[in-house]
Amino acid sequence: MVSHSDSSQHPGTVLRKRFMGPHGLDVETLAADLGLPVNRLEDVLAGQRSITADMALRLARYFGTSPLYWMNLQSRFDLHVTGKVLAQEIERDVRPRLTRDVA
């Protein structure tokens, strides 16, 4: 299950802190075990790349989690970041349906 505190953390941070650290994994070992290029995993860990469906499937198999765990981490993070950036614009531009029905 994804916790609310994870929604503001990039999935790469969660991967490093909750999975790599406790298992003593370095980026080269994990990338090799996942069958991924080291630079792709480094980019995820640095918060510069998103977790893709392919990576979610690989991480799920490797760590015994579900692919949805990883995709949910990414979705929650994306919504958190986008919401912060676009909140005022969306509030200004989008008129809720209920407001129109009442008027």
C-alpha cells in the first residue's frame, strides 16, 4: 500500500530508501538484476525519470511487490507535483459541474 507521505516523494526516493538501502543494493547490482541500463535506473533514483510500466513489472518481480505498487507511487507523485504547479490555473479555468447546475 502507498502511504500518503510517499505521494510527495519521487518513486526513486522510495526505491532507494525502502528497498535498496535495507537490502544493501547498489545501483549497478540492481540494474543488472533487473536487466536495465544503469543510467536509466540512476535517472529514476535521481528523480529525473518516471517509473514506467516495464520498470514496475521488473521491480515487482524482483522485490515481490505488485506492479500497481510502483505505478501508484508514480501516479501519486505526478498528481502531487502537477497539482501544486497547476492548482491556481485549474481553479481559475475549470468551473465545476455542480456550480453550473445550481445557477
